[in-house]
Amino acid sequence: MSTEENILQGGQSGDMDEDRAFRRLVRSVDLTQDEEIDCTTCLEQVPVYVDRELAGADVAKELPELHLHLALCGDCFEEYEALRDLVELDVSGDLPDTATLLEQLDGRNEA
């Protein structure tokens, strides 16, 4: 049923969001382990994770606790993505030098 059909039949478009949130919660509970790493430990290990991932390693098998934490923690996942993107830019040679980055940041602050 489309969102429009749901609304026309008296349902709420928020029902889909609630269902998605509920499924995410159930998935998180299902993935929960007896022992898990915290965010500090995760963020300390993210550089190794990124290096191994970009080297083609199966990081889910090599670093399962870290992989699980990244799957469950949106904040740590965002940090991981940012580092991965920076490393990919650096490897490709597309990462701007420090002076250029600072100029771009200054330009944003002035706008």
C-alpha cells in the first residue's frame, strides 16, 4: 500500500516511519552480543579497520566487534565514513593540500 493509500484509508504516513524504527530496534537487539566494544574503543580502531577494508580484507571477519559496533552506532559509523572518504581521496591523489583546505574553510566562514 502506498503512503497516499494509507492516508486515504485513515492511516498515518508516520506508521511507516514507526515500522522502520521498530524493525531497526529489533535488528539492534538481535545483533547485541554479551560483550561489545564502546565508542572510544571503536574510534581508536577505525583507522585500522579503514586500512584493512581498503586493502581488500574481509573486515567483518577480521574485526567482528568493530564491524558490529559500526552497524549499530550511527555516530561511529559517520566517523568511519568520513575517515574512509579522506583516505580514498588521499590514495587517489585528489585530497587537497592543507593550505587549500584552510582557504576553503575560511571561505565558508565568511559566507
